[in-house]
Amino acid sequence: MASSGTAYLLLDVAGTPCALPHAAVAEILPLPDLHMPPAAGGWLTGFLNLGGTPIPVIDLAALLGLVATASADSLYAHLVLVRGAAVAYLVDQAADLVTVPESAVRPTGEAGTLNGCVTAELVLGERLVHALAPERLLTAQEQSRIAALTRAAAERLAALPDSV
């Protein structure tokens, strides 16, 4: 009896193949217009207004220190909303959903990446794909700063009149 494996969402992040566990993905959205407060910059792209709740949008390529970044002009750019965390990651493309057998998953050591965010390498045919742990992409200090900026964005949003 064959093992079923684990489902992963394959991502293109500045030309680097990455993956998130499917269980960690709440939703995939095309890139909408984002609210970009003055404090946004670097890897914080702005905020998505999701039903009146500001969701911070993080450029995953910039966060990981990769050269190219997804842009609002990109036809294939996506936002990946993380399940259980009020955050979305901007990627060049959410490419495919695949099931990876356990035999094709090579665990990596935490020392190789910042905060141990790459937990494994997935062997998919002739290529290796970096499996990311969404809970490790941001450090505790980064999470704290993002939370403060999100609270400020929520206060600004709440101060707007209902009909604009």
C-alpha cells in the first residue's frame, strides 16, 4: 500500500521554486489594489482590505532576500493567505497543487535559513523545491511590528465614513 504523501502549493518566488504545505493555505487571490500606508516599505507591500479587516501583505521574495519581486503589473502575481494567521504573501505565481510522497521530502537543518523557515527540500522530478514553514517566515520581532502596523491600519480604516 503506497503512502499518500503531503499536499503542497508550489510557488514561483522571484524565479525560485518554493512550496507551502496546503494545510497552511487559507486562500489564493489574484493581486488586488493594496492600501500602502507611509510606514509600508521593504518587504511590507501594503494592506489588503478583506471585508473591513486589514491584512498585511508581505513580498515573499523581498523577505527572503531574493532579487526580483512580484509587482502589481505582473499578470500572474498572487496573494497567498495563510490559515490561522492574518497575513498574506505576495508571490510571482501560485503555480500548482501537488501531493509529494514522503520519500521525496528531504528534511533540512534549521541552521541553513533565517529562523529555520525552509524545513525541507522536495524532490520533484529533476528539480528541488524549498518547502517553507509559514510560522517561521517572520521572526517574533517582525511579527510584533506587523501587528502594530495592522492595528494602526485598522484604526485608520475604522475612522473612515461608511460611504465614501
